[in-house]
Amino acid sequence: MSRKLRFFREQMIKAGLSPSTKSALRPDIELDDLEIKLGELEAELVEINANNEKLQRSHSELQEFKLVLQKVSGRLAELQSTVDAGIRHRDNVLTTIGYQFEQWNLLVRTEKAVYNTLNMLSIDVTRKCLVAEGWCPVFAKNQVQDALHRATVDSNSQVGTIFQVLYTKEAPPTYFRTNKFTTAFQEIVDAYGVAKYQEANPGVFTIVTFPFLFAVMFGDWGHGICLLLASLWLIFRERKLGSQKLGDIMEMAFGGRYVIFMMAIFSIYCGLIYNEFFSVPFNIFGPSAYACRDSSCRDAYSTGLIKVREAYPFGVDPVWHGSRTELPFLNSLKMKLSILLGVTQMNLGIIMSYFNANFFHNPLNIWYQFVPQIIFLNSLFGYLSLLIIIKWCTGSQADLYHVMIYMFLSPTDELGENKLFWGQRNVQMMLLLLALVAVPWMLLPRPLLLKRQHDQRLQGRAYGILASSDADSFDMDHDLDSEHEEFDFSEIFVHQMIHTIEFVLGAVSNTASYLRLWALSLAHAELSTVFYEKVLLLAWGYNNIFILIIGFIVFAFATIGVLLVMETLSAFLHALRLHWVEFQNKFYEGDGYKFQPFSFAFLVDEDD
């Protein structure tokens, strides 16, 4: 216990405390209890001292860390100031660069393009000059010569540039001069394939036929006005929009703004013919030719109307809309119009094949492709188109389905009530015979004549005339090749057989494909009617301004989203298919390549 007391005294001295005198006034303390008490206090004090030492060491270490952190914080502040100053300096430098970056970038691209072009030139060691070969449009020949002359003068060269026309068997590239109006239509054709050199360009016809076929499927002059307003907005703001970065969809719409404009014009025209303004008919060109039998019009939709005046002067009589015979009448009208338009466009394609063959001096294609194709198509579907026109003009009740079916099954039978003109049976038999003769006419003669021509070349009885060149002209590697190409008769015959089968079957399938004009036109009209009657008129019938506003909003969004966006895209794609497959495959090969002139103007839009 004495040891413990000395330990307590030492600890109190270290802590700066003195023993209290109050403990002397308590003699009732037992010695055993005191020993236990002292032992507990000693153990507690030892533990406290041990913990205190640990805490003291930790405190000392943290104090040292604090000093280090204070030094680091100062260093960090200095570094942050330095970094901020560097960023400000970098921004100033980049700002200075940004003022002239586009100019420098264009200058580097221009110089790079020049050197890339120079690398394609060949070196004539003997004459110590550079020789370049390239394509040039005929109309630009004088411009190229003037540019070369100006380059010679500006560079103070003592030797002028020699410009000479070379003759080669290599197929030249294709170049069509277009403007901002015709470019989009030409791109539609080029997406199918670029015309080979001097081949007939379908883009000329596409400017009219593409928007017209679109309008046949989209015929509503109310929707056409909406498309017209959208296209006019793009056209009037084309300078501003052309200098901006647009999204993918907006970029396509802006690029085809004149296509949309033409589609809108033709949609208004066809809509006036169909007499549909958001599916509502109007008496624009005069009163209806039909009237009710009595003033109450009770039997208007049961026994029909009576004709009281001359036919409606332009388009569909408005009285047909909403009548019980509206759908059968419009179905018959649009289906027959689709066949007429399809046969007309396919005939145009076959006629263009004649001009191609005549231009390239290929009489075999004229006599053994063009002639049998035009005979086969018009013997069947040209005759059907003639029957449609005769039926319209005469008001006959003949069943054209029956006429065409039994033209093949029983060509010698009497037509009876389906007879449309005198001598019709004999005409049908003659046309059927011509169609049957046209098939082997397309298949057999051309491969045999090609084989005979090839045999004549091999025997030396037919030679081509070699083009002469000046004695002072350069010796180029592109002289005319005198070697004969290999001729495989079996391959030629199989190719001709495939072409014949494709045309014969295609004449049927392509004509049926034009019925999409009728189907999409009917679908567009029915959707427009549903939105008008089931949304707008239904909301109008509640006589509630709140319901009317909601109904008009739903009608507007349905019209814009479905009819002006989805239906426009659908009709566009179907018109595209009709041009690519049904029209262009009759004459257009599209196996050429575009003329890509060297131009510094193109470098602005190019990416690295």
C-alpha cells in the first residue's frame, strides 16, 4: 500500500496537485477496504496514463502533419495560381488561332489537294516535263485552256502548257449540268445508278413523273397546300438554312425542298380532280350535275339521284362523296387510272430504249428488243388501256375482267354483251398471236446474230476503223486495244433468256404494281375521312367549346403526324419504287460513274 501511495503522490506532483487534508478526518476507513480501493485506483490510473501516452503521441504526430499540410496548402495555392495563369494564356493563344484557323485550314487543304493532284502526274524524262491526263466536259475546253494560260502568265514561265485532246476506248464519266431545282431529282436517279456516258437520262422525265405519281397517291388539295407552305418556307429561307448545320431529317427535307414543292403542286392538282379538301368536297367549278328526285331527298341514298344538267366540268362531281356508291365508283375510277398511267410510263421506258439503241448504233437492240417488247406490252396491256378508254367514252357495261381472261382461255368465243366495238374478237386473236410471236422474237435472234458477228470478226471479214493521231502527239498508254474480247455463246443465250423471261413476267407484275397508286390513294382518302368525321365532326356535335378545342387539337396532330408525315413518306417511297423498278429497268442501265472535277470549292465541305 505504501508503494501505491507513493505512486499516487508522484502522479499528483506530475499533475501539479497537492493531497487534500479532508481525508484525515475520516478514521472509520477499514484497512482491507483501503487496500482494495487503492488497487482499483492504481489500475485505473495506470490505464489512464497508458492511454494518455498513446493519445499524446497521436496528437504530436497530427501536429506534425498539420505543419506539413500548411506548407502543402501554400504550395497548392501557388500551383493553382500558376495553372490559372497558364489556362488564361492558353485561351488567349487559342482565341488568336481561332480568328485565322479556317483560313489556315483552307490554305493547307488547298495546298494538299494541289500536291495530291501533282502526285498523279507522270514525268516525261526526255522532255523534262509533267504529263497529266484527265476528263474535261466539252463545253469547258476553252475555260481550261484559259486557266492554263493564266497560270503560265502568273508564274512567269517561259514554257507554255500544251493542251491536247486524246482519244481513248475508256468509258468517260457522266456529267449532267444541274441547278438547285434539278439537283434533287437527279440525285433520285443517281441513287439507283449513275448513267453511263451519253445514256438517256431519266432525270428529265422524273421532274414531272415523280411528283405526279406521288400526287396520284396523295391527292388532297388541302394537304397539298400544307406541303406547299412547308416547301415555300424552306425555299425562302434557303440561304440562311444552307449556311447552318441541320439535323439528318431536316437536312434531307431541305435538300429535297424543290421536290416537295413539285409534289405539293401536283397534289393540289390531283386533289382538285378528286375534289377532296381534307376529305371534304366543294363545288368549286360549278354546281353538281345530279339532284334529288324530290325536295326532301328521302331516297337520295336508296334509289339514287337523277342527272339534271351537264357533267361536272372538272374532276369528280362532289355529289359522289358520301353517297352509297362512292366507294365502288372511286375504286373503279382510280384502279383504271392506275393502269392507264402505268402502261403509259412503261411504254415511255421502252421508247427510251429505242433512243438509246439508235444513239449507240445498235440495230440488234432495236429490232430484237425494242420492237418485240413494244408489241408484247401493247398487245396485252395497251389493249386493256384502250378498252378502258372506250368503255368510258361509250358508257358500256362490259366486264373488262371477263374480256381479258377469256381472251386467253377462249379467244374464238363470242363476246356477247362484253363486246365494245366491231371486229373485237378478230382484233383480240391478232393481238394474242402477236404477243406469242414476240416472246421467241426477243429470245432467239439476238444471241445468234451476235455469234455470227463474232465469227466474222475472227475470220477477218469485219474490221473497225482505227482513229488517226498527229505525228507530234505524245505516245500514251491508252491507244486503242486491238485484242478481241472473249465471246461465250451459252452465257449470251442464258442472259437473253433471263432478260426475256424477266420482261414477260415483268409486264404482268409491273402493271399490277401500278395498282399501288389506287390502293394508296384510297387509303389516304379513307384515313382523311375517318379523322374528319370521327374526330372533328364528333367533337363539333357536343356543342362544348372545351371538347371542340380538344377535338381540333387531336385532328390537327393526327393530320400532321399521319397524313402529312407518314403518308407523305409512304407515297414518296412507292413513287420511288415505280420509277426505279417499273420505269427505269426498261431502258436504264445505270452502270456509269460520276465526273468528279478538281475544285477548290469542294474542299470547304470536305472533312479530314
